Amino acid sequence: MNILIVEDEKDLAKIIKKRLERENFTAEIAYDGEAAVDKTIINEYDLIILDIMIPKKDGLEVLSELREWKDKTPVLILTARDSTEDKVQGLNMGADDYLTKPFAFEELIARIKTIFRRGIKEHSNTLKNGDLIVNTVDYTVKRGEEMIELTSKEYALLEYLMRNRGNILSRSQIEEHVWGYMSGNNTNIVDVYIRFLRKKIDEGHENKFLETVRGRGYRMRIIKDE
């Protein structure tokens, strides 16, 4: 599951990211409201953890924009505002849950898992691009009628590319999100795994999903149904 953390307290945001990754979630950070909106335009998220008191656009403005765009991504508000009026306002604007600071990480994780359990019935569990289908619940991959067996890292790479289909992703971006680090281009691990995926996903098909963008990185091409 891919989570966006919108939090201007950088140390706290990094701690939340690290704790989420221990629970096998993928997490990104936006430190202000404008960056959060930009990220939601480019990427797809399974959950947004949203602080209210953030710069440029406050959290409620961000939430309002998302809901105006009919974006149904679950939102968990995380804030120091603890009045009933604030909670009611956030929930009425479309938030799915509300947690006040300070908080226990165990409670945050529990609330996230509860939202995801609710969302299994309410939101699609599949990523689809042409005849390529990725099931994010049981981690199965299928192209046409063919089931494709992937290793855990191959699957993580494919899911990241699918969630960002149409966008160019640099090697460092891919390393950070799939492997959790940036090597400074001292390794060709991304290139190796792209080759693995090409062999399993594209080989034998006229339409190729995985595209190399010279000097910039890789892109998952958007393909209509074959």
C-alpha cells in the first residue's frame, strides 16, 4: 500500500515514514500543502496522512480540493487540533478518520489498517493498464490470460511503475521507493530488474509496457486494451 505523509515537521514525517516502512507500507512525504496537491495529481495513493497546520495550503484546503476533484483516496487527519468542532469539520469535509497529536504509533498503524480493511470493499484492489492487471491484495500479476510469477522486488518495482504509469521515473526515484535507499548511481540494480521485468512482462508481445527514456530513467507506457 502506498501512503502519502503530509507533515511539515520534518523529523516527525521521517519517523512516521520509517515506522510505516517497517509495516511493509510504501511511504512518501510532502512538507506543505502545495507539494501534497502536486503529488496527488502525479501519483496514486492508497491513503493520505494529512496534517492540518501546514504551510502554503493548509490541510483542510488540500482535503477540499481532493474531494472537489472526486478523488476518493482515504484521508487520515493527523493534527494537534483536538476540539470537537475541528474533528467534525474535517470529517464532514470528507476525511475518513482523525487522530490528534501526540499519538502512539501503535494507534496510528491500527487506524491505517482499519481504513484499509474498510477500503477493500469500497475501492478497487487492481491496477490495470491495457491487458496487464496487478492485484494489490494478493500480489498476483496477469497479462491477458497468462499469470506472471514475480519475485517480491520485481512485484514492488512493477507496482511502483503501474502507480506512476505515463510518468518518467529516474533510477534514484526507483531505488528509493523499491529498495529504500539511493546509491548515487553506483549500482545498476534498477537496470537489472527492469530487464527481469521486460522478460516476464513484455517478451512475446507486440505492445511493450516498459520504456527506457535515455538520460532520464524509465516509464510505464499507457496502453489501451489489446
